[in-house]
Amino acid sequence: MSKRPTPKKRREKSRGRTQQSIYEAKQIKRLIGKQKSPFAVIAEPKNKANKALKGVTRIKA
């Protein structure tokens, strides 16, 4: 007489919620990493003063 197979753990039909939470955790980790990067800071335009002067068309006294 052969041995009975070992009982396997029952897996739920849908693992959607677990997969979603894992995906969200990865995305949050990725975005936080991007924020902490030294390249994340928005660079200030180099010729800011010149452009401001060009925008002035009239000087009021």
C-alpha cells in the first residue's frame, strides 16, 4: 500500500490585495528614493536676472 501525499497548504483563490499592497510598498520606496536623490532638486535658471529685465517694458517713476 502506497503512502498518502503530505497535505499542502491551502492557497486563497485571489491574491490580488496582497499583490497590490506589495506593489504600492515598492512604488513608495522608489519614489522616496528619488526624492532623496541629490538630482531631485529643481535647478534654478542661470540667467534669471536677465530674463526678469527683458520682461520689464516700462519703468514707472
